[in-house]
Amino acid sequence: MNSPPIKPRTRRKRGVVAVVFRDAKLLIIRRSLTVTAPGKLCLPGGAIEKGETEQQALVREMQEELSIDVTPAALCYRSVTAWGTNLAWWHAHLEYAHHPVANPDEVAEVFWMSREEVRNAPDVLPSLPPFLVAWERGEIELDCEWG
């Protein structure tokens, strides 16, 4: 009797997104031209590596992309991208005296934008508008005055 073929184990990719505010504006990046979704506007973040917690990945990604130390405060949202990546959106604090510096390998530009400015911006990553809608509906509680 033949046993059924063993299927390869598949696991969705996991990513983390930083929701960081300064003067009631969101930290937004324009992705460099050498990464996936080049030139798109999004919140900073990246892949969660094997063995990392979401919080550890958040801290590492902010160091790699923007040379900043953030403090994860609270998980505020979860989503799945069109290509199947599970995203954990973490509200994080950044000390006011610290300023993001773009790593050109990953980030072309850094902005502080209001929710309205982000909503009306062209070229946003597709995962961002549903986050904004959930926030506007009150499904996400964020202290946007911090930092």
C-alpha cells in the first residue's frame, strides 16, 4: 500500500510595520528603487526573521532602514497582503530628539505626513489604505500626539 505523497510544508511570510508619530504626523517612507514595490510610499517595516518576535523585528527593521531606536508600544492592527504576507502593525514610540536617516539601500525618502496627506498621496503601497480606513472608523486606537 502506497502512502500519499508528502506535501512540502508551506508557511506564510510574516512582516512587521511601524506606526510612528511626531506632531500628529505619521512616519512615511518612499521605498528605494532596488527593493520590492520600488518607489511606493508606506510605513517603515520589513520581514520577521526566524526566531524573532514581532517586537524584535520592529526594532531591528527601524535600525536597518532608518537608524532609529523605537520602543514598541502596542500591536494595533493585523492584515494580509495581496501576496500572502501576514503583517503585524505595531504602534511604536520614537524619542523626539531622534531623527530618521534613510538607508539608501532600502529607503529613498523619509516624510512626516498627516493621515489626510497619506490618504491623498499617489503611489502608496496597497496595504496602507485599508489601515487608514480601519483607523478612521475607530477600529484602531492610536495616540498620535506622542513623540
